[in-house]
Amino acid sequence: MDSEPRIKDFCFRCGECCADKFNGMTVSYQEHNLILRRTGVFLAHRIRKDKKLTLVGETCPFLGREKKCQIYEIRPCQCRIYQCGRSESGGKKLQTISEIRAQMEANPAYRLYKQKTEKEGARWGNAHGWSWRKAV
């Protein structure tokens, strides 16, 4: 039997982040244009001083009925790296960095999942207009 913890999917498809985090989320021009080209949906936004776009609106228009992302393959960098910190469906949403750090310390599978998603998110972001995080 394998003694290493398996990386499980810690996204329980509650849709909470798509509703709570959409308004004010930042995307790059490249991400916005990719979404527009692939879907035909223009995301309302404000232009920031750093030339990124701040989205405005209630909920992500790509949150499907089954609470699954309809643009998962081209989702923006901030969606890729977002973590609510839950380790089980219906679990407590972690609010602080210290809570998330404690979760990472206590749960090796969650730590691996978080590291994997952040690495993948950084790679995507840097390829689509972000340059703020080194992709390892």
C-alpha cells in the first residue's frame, strides 16, 4: 500500500468563490481577451493603474448549474491559485493565512495540492500577462 498521501481535489464545487470573489477580481488583458475570443462574453471591468483589469459584477458568468467552471481550461490566474482552505466538503472556510498555514502543516495532502495549484497558477499567469510570481 502506498504510504504517501495522494493529492486529492480540495475543490468541492460549492461555487462560493465564484460568487464571493468575482467582483473585484483582477485579470490581465491577455486573460480577458482569451475569454472573450473563446466565449464571446465581454467581462465588465475597470482598468487599473498597473494595466490589469478589475472585474465588476455579482457572480462569475461561467459558473455552471452544477457549480462547475464552464471555462476551466482557460480560467484566469487568480481562479487557478485561489484556495478556500477546506479539507472536506462542508468544512470550515479558512479566513486567515495562519489558518491556511496550519492546515498545510496538519494535512500533507492539502499542502501538496496547494503547492501544485500555486505552481500551475504561476506558470499560467506568467504566460498570460502576469510577472509577479516566479514559476518553478
